[in-house]
Amino acid sequence: MSLFKNLPPDPRIEVVKKAPRKALVQFGKNLNKTRLHAKLSQEQLAVKADFTRRYIQNLESGQKSPTLFALKRLTTALKCSYQDLLNGV
């Protein structure tokens, strides 16, 4: 039996749960904008960065979180800065 079962939910926890998702969505928007500026399709970027198109799609939709290694590969393939991808995240 949990001692905290009858406590109301803490609204601060909901903010923390939403924050990472919001950051992923912003990263995805930045990636999409940068990719389109480079005039690349998702498939072309995937080939240049050695990823699958599905992975690029998941990043752009905020479904996946990139590793530092993935960020390096993306910035190299897009010829952009980390700031271009992480702005507002």
C-alpha cells in the first residue's frame, strides 16, 4: 500500500513531463527548417548522414531524441552549426 496514493497530483510534475517533449518538437522544427534550407529531402539527408529516412522522420516529428554523435553527423551533413539545430531547445 502506497502512502502517497491519496495525494493530489503535483502540477510541477506535469510541467517536467512536457518539457522534454517540447524540446524534441523544437529540435525537429529546427532540423526540418535547416534541411529544407539546404534543399535536401529526408532521404538525401539520411544518406549524407548515414541514417535511415525513418530516423530523420522521427527526429523531425519529435519522436526520437538525437545523441551527441547523431548531432555531429547531422551538422556535418547539413553544413550547419549546432546552434542552428539547438536554437530554442
